Amino acid sequence: MDIVKSFQNLISSIAEGVSRIFGASDDDYPKTGVQPFEGKANRRKHK
């Protein structure tokens, strides 16, 4: 009986992982776009 429950837990864990990998993205990052460069360029050459 314990072996059957362990096997069910294993299959459930694998199915959950597959659904997270291939499921829809739930990221909630802000849409920032391209950011302009606002610094100074380094004119010194590196050796």
C-alpha cells in the first residue's frame, strides 16, 4: 500500500513540474522597453 502511495506522489510531482515548464507564463514584470544610454563613453583605450 505504501509503494502505491509513493508511486502516486512521484507521478503527481512529475506532472506538476511538466505543467509548470510548458504552461502559460505567470511573470508580472513591468514593460520597460529599450533604455537610452545616459553615461559617458570611455575614450581611453584598454591594453
